[in-house]
Amino acid sequence: EIVVVDCPRAIVVAVYEHSKVYTEGHLRVSFSKEMKILCWEFSTRSHEELVNRNVVQMPPPAANELGLSPTVARYMQIAQALNDLRPAIYKTLKANIRQGLMSPDLDQTQRRG
């Protein structure tokens, strides 16, 4: 016999080193007859993050002329480089499929992009 606990208004608290996240949502948990969790479902409605004041007082990371942090700027550079390589990657994939070096079902990836 399966036992189901259904709580339409539940709060899950996640505690991290410098913050806590309170997440409100719908919780549904199914248990086996041995009271082992079979399924844990949580549908989030809202959340709130509380950050330690010491962390908030840290200086913000440097930004470039567009207001992007170095990490975001680097990510965008890498994304652009990969996007520029897309035609060459697809051409290589097609050639490898034609030569039997790759499975034809991988050919679907080129149609999605």
C-alpha cells in the first residue's frame, strides 16, 4: 500500500554557507509500506533568498564598458566562438555520418539548431 502526503502550501528551506533559501510551493510525497520515499514532488510558487550581511558588503566584481562582469563577458565570447563554428561542426558531422563513422540518428542535432 502506498501512502501519499499532499501539502498544497509547503515551505522548503535550503541552508548554504552564506545564505538561506525559502521556497514555497506544493509538496507531494509518496511512501512505500516500509515508509521509504518513492516519489518526492515539489512545484515551486515563489522563493526568497536571505544572504548574510558580511557577504552583501563585498565589493561588486569589476565590469566592462557594457556593464558585464568578466565571467559573463568571457561566457559570451565562448558562446560566440562556438556559434561561429556551428557550420564547420555540422559539415564534419555530415561527412562522418556519410562515411559510416557516426550513427545517423545524430543527424537530428543539426536540424534542431
